[in-house]
Amino acid sequence: MPPGRASASWVQAWTTLAAVGLLMALPQWARAETCLPSLAEEGRRLSEMPEPSTFWLELLLRQHEACRVAKGPHEDVRVFVYGSTPVMGYPGPAAESVTEQLNFFWRQQGLRAHAFNFAFGAGHATKDMLIVRESLRYRPDVIVYGMTPADLTRGLAARYRPSAPLPLLRLVRFMRSSAPSVLELAAENPAGLLRTLEGYEREFAGLDRSWARPWTWPMREIVAYVYTVVATRLRRVAEQLGLLDPAGLTLPEASPYRCEATRRQNLRDYGQWGAVDPLEYLAELRARMGIPIVLVVWPISSESSGDCFNRYYTAATVQGFRTWTRAEAERLGLPLVDLSYILLVRDFLDGLHANARGNRKTAGALSAQLVPVLRTRIAEVLPPH
């Protein structure tokens, strides 16, 4: 290892600390679209893996690779991909995610297109549409929304409850840290999200988190961001020195589950389909901005037991989700790619998250459906070579 590499990482770490300090001291800097050092993996995902440390959307977006390319020349069609952890590529590295596999296929075909991974955390359609709205600043040319039944769970993620499961608590932290953006979205009266956003308006009244007013920033998120940036760079040095093994996470092998528990959980989380309708919001966005939208029913594993589809969903929940999604996409005229049956059980780490082989297969099937859309957009928005 070159002797100056460790000291260079320290310089990078202290530069990050200084940059954040200056941003807090100079509000006019905060108003600009200032991109920040990436949390991990060159910002190819909204958060580092295997678990996120930072939950303020403003910070997450400004460390993303899309921030850094937004002001550059428009050389590739920008495909923004949204969803939850299965779309994100959890728990594997970014290189194994569906978005990176899409980029690999498109480079092989000579297509001037690049996929950006904006998936994040637990399934929650309002969270996804908030990320869609806030990421529009980076000028997407195509929007792809990967859906599972979890994205349409009912209820708010607005209050901390000690007994709540960890994914929900993290989702609450994300939504509360980004409360002003949630309220701005609610003020636009977005189709399909009104009922849910009314609840968030009641819960978040008075919460202030403005990037243009650094004294309102959630300091927990700032500290977590700086710590993660520094620790990531130091870990990279340690891995290069052979002091640490490369970071990663392998899920334990699936064990038998009790369908009765899955049934109770589904009765609690899923009510009438359409109580929250992100498809209506996306159709409204397409009509207003002219951005092509592609919906994707994301693959989930079939591990049947009694009347359960797998440990997460009953068969009735999965069928209800697929039926409603197909009908709603047809009603709104949104293209729908159904990848429900393309993977085998051996392509999954658990009932929701695919392994590297499953992600490659998903990307191959999805790419075939996206290529016609990409060719059209290349002709519409890119300058000739």
C-alpha cells in the first residue's frame, strides 16, 4: 500500500467535517445544491450497507451519485429506480444489485443509459413517493418503481413506539427527519396519497428541518453522517492493510415458519387495497412532467405453508396485491412489468431478498422490457453523438 494513502483518507475525513461545519455556519451555501462526500460505495445507493446510519433524506440525496452528475453534460438517459430493500439489493454490495446489473447489460448493448438506485429501507409507498418528489431535482428521464405488497401496508410511520419492530422505528426516524419535505408534498394535494398525508400533517405540525436554515437540522443525522463518512474511509484503509475483512452481510438460511403468525400480521397490516395509491401520484407526475413511468411487480419467493405464500405474506395478500396492481395500472395507463414468476426459491436469500444470481436474472428480464423505452428516450432527450 502506498505510504500516503492512509494520510489521504484522514485528509478526506477532516475535509468532510470542515465542509459540514462550513455549511452549518453559512446558510447561503446550504441553499445551493451542494453535493457531499458519499456514505459508501461512491453513493450508488441512498444508504450504506448492511444497515443505514443516516435517515435525513436531504443528506442522503446530496451524497448520492445522481447529485454529482446532475450538473454535468446529459450524456446518458437517467433511469431512477425506487422501492424498498428488495429493489435496493439488500443485503449484498452495490455491484450485485439490480441497478448495477442493468448498467452492465446496457453498456454491453451500447445503450446510452444509466440506472440510479433510489430504493431505501422498509416498504412504505408514501416514503417512496417522497423520495421520488425530492429526487426530481436531478432530472430523471425514466422512473421505475419496483413494488411488493409491503409497499402498500396501511398506517403511518410517524411516532416512536418502543415495542415497534426495528424496521418501523427506522422508517419513523426517516419520515420525522424529513418532516418539512413530507409537509410540502402534502401541500401539493398529490393524487392517491391524500388520506395518508393528512395523518402526517397532524403528526408533523410544527416540525422544522430546513436545509436552508442549518440551526434547524437534525443533529443526530448530521453526527451519524459525519461519523459514517469518516468510519467508511478508515475501514477502507484497514481492509487494504489486511486488518479487517471486507464488510458484508449474509442472511441466515430460512427456517420453518408458522403460517398463523403470518396471517395475524397480514390482517394487521393490509386492509382495503388502494387506501394509499402511489400509482395515481406517478400517473399525475407523468402527466405534469412528461417523464415515462414503468411499474414493476418485484419477484418474491414462494415458500408455501398452509394458506401462506411465504413467511411474510398469505396467498390471499399476494393475490390481492397483484390483482389490484394490474387493474390500477391498466386504469391509469401505466406500463406494468410483472416479474412475479421469473425466480426460483434457490434465487433468494429469504422470502423477499434475492441473491446475486436472482438479481442478475431480475435485471435481465427487466432490461428486456425497458430497452424500447430507453431507445425512445435517447432519441427524445439526448444530443446526437
